[in-house]
Amino acid sequence: MVGRLLIACLALWAGAFSASSAERSAAFAARIAGDDARTRIVMDFDDKPDATVRYIANPDRIVVELPATVFSFPAADLAARGLYRDIRFGSIDAAHSRLVLTLARPAKLVLTDVKKNEEGRGFRLILDAEMTDADTFTKLVAVQAWDADAYNGASGKSPRIEQAAPATDGDFLIAVDAGHGGIDTGAIGKTTNTPEKTVTLAFAKALAAELNRQKGVKAFLTRDNDSFLSLSQRVTLARQKGANLFISLHADMLGQSNIRGATVYTISDKASDHLAEAAAARENQSDEVGGVDASAEPQEVSDILADLTRRETQAFSIALATSVVKSFEGQVNLINNPHRFAGFRVLQAQDVPSVLLELGFLSNKEDEKLLLEPAWRTKVVRLIADAVKTYRQPLVAKGG
């Protein structure tokens, strides 16, 4: 009798184990893309996953709770990069699995979505993370403490904590970006050996101060000291603060010392000429100098890294560039065809009109001398501020 009872129990246990195994979802593929400002993870499941997110501090982590899952893709496919310094995944018990994302810096998920694969089988889980500040992350930890309801997937959603934006009272916000910084010196003056990063920071501070004198305008700096920011971080800071304009300041460098004058660039997937293409290539090297991986990404996830400006935003960018050129004409030396365009990564905010202004050439003695003169700097920033005022006039008239 005991033997038969034991056999029956074993049979029931085996059946339960088989049923539990059969109920497990399979994550059969994964990929990760991104940089130190934005990182995307995509995982493919054979069944629709019920994912729940929570945040944990010390060390800072984003934890994604999943139903029982068999992870059948190579661990190398989710090797940590971008915002993550370590990624681990596996089973917790017979009914639950977990994805643990250890952060390299404070970050938050701005998108958690599950979509049916249009081609192929199953569903894909999309996790888009974006850099944030320590205070916002602390709030996320506080409001998303783990509880039974969350564990059981009762809500499936987590509270939305927005990053604190500066008080504007409806002001027109302008992000002033001092190119380069920190380990990335940029170009070096031919005569004085002055680094570009020093020139751009001086102009950025002066321009922000001048813009802040305009009624209804609030300007802020992407960097206010000699620190390195990746190109993606600059774009993300502007978007997080709700900027209405993004102005990136630079000083160019060429092998030909006779070329001088200012240039205004807007974004395009095709460069207007070889000079613009070369300028974009030089400026885009900032990430490489700073040790940021800017390698090509799979097409499916590249939209988080390289979205070109929407058509409407691009039109506004061109309008701003035109206004700057007109303001400079007869006052500041311009190169021929002063409005040019190319694939500058720092201009990729899809909803913020953006221009990159090369104030002159540090490879030219005359330009270098002017770039270091406080009086000339004051003149130039006033002309840029006038251009912004002209750009805003039709918007203000329409109540925008």
C-alpha cells in the first residue's frame, strides 16, 4: 500500500512538474543598444509577457519581474552597455523570473511596452531607459517599494515620476550648449594653443546671460564647467528640461589656415557639401574621445539613437539658422554659403529646433584673435540674441 501511495505521489509530482514546465514562457532572443544617455533593451518572447518594474537603491537597479521564463538566448546578447554596468536574468522560483539591470548612473524607464511581432512569432518586450538625476531616482525608489499587489502583477503599471524641470512660468526655454569639455578639448588655437572647449564655454555663458535679459526667455547651459558630456547627454538634457531651442556653440579647425568666418549648421541625413560633411565628422568624434561607444546599431533599435528631426522641427531649425545668418551679415565675417547642413548627432532632438554654430576657425590667426576678445564675444552674443528675438516674433504673435 505504501509503495503504491508513493508511486501515485511521484506521478502527481511529475505531472505537476511537467505542467509547470509547459507553462513557462520562452525568451528566445534579445538585443541592447544605446549610450550613456539612452539605452534600449528588446527581448522576444513566444508568449505575451506580463512584466512589472521596480527600482532599488544601493546599488541602483531597475528590476523587471516576469512570469516563469526560459531564457534561451546567449548571455552575450545582453552584455551590459550604455546606462547599465551589469545585466543579469534567470528564474526566481517555479512561477517567477527576473531581469536585473544594475545602473552605471541614475536612470529611469521612459517606455515599457509589449508589442506583437509583425513578422515572425511571439511578442517583444521593449525597455527604453533614459538618464535622470539622483533626486528623481530616489523618488522612484520611494514610491515603488515592492509589495504583494505589484508582485502579483495586479496593476502591471508603475507610478510615473517626471524629472523636475526648471520653473519657467511659460517662458521660452533655450538650451545653450558649450561644445566639447573635459577630456574632449576640441580644436586647439594655432597661435595661442587655446582649446576650443574654453572658447565655447565663455561664449555659452555670455550668450545665456544675454538671452536671459529678454522678456519671456529663459536660457540654461548644458554644461557650466569644464566637464565632459556625450552628444546624447546634451540632447537628452535639452529635451528633459523642455527646451524650445537648442544652440550648440563651436569653433572650427581646418588644415587650410586662410579659411575663416562663421558657419551655421542644421541637421540632414545628407551633407550639403564636403566641408559640412567633414565638420560633422569632427564634431561627432567627441563621443569617441570621451570613450562613448557610438558604433552602429541594429535598425530595429536605432530610432532611440539617431532619429532625424521631424519635418516641422527641421523647418523651425532652418528658420533659426536663417535668422542667425541675417543677423551676422555685415557685422561678423561669414564663410561663403554660411548655412550648411550635415549629420550632426548633437542636433538630433526630434522635437527641439536645433542649430550648431561654428563661430570661426581656430586654425586662422585672425579668427583666433577675435574668438578670444571679450568685446568681440559680447558683440557676437548680442547678434545671436537678436536673431533669436527675430525668430520668436512670429511665434509670439501667434501665441506660441
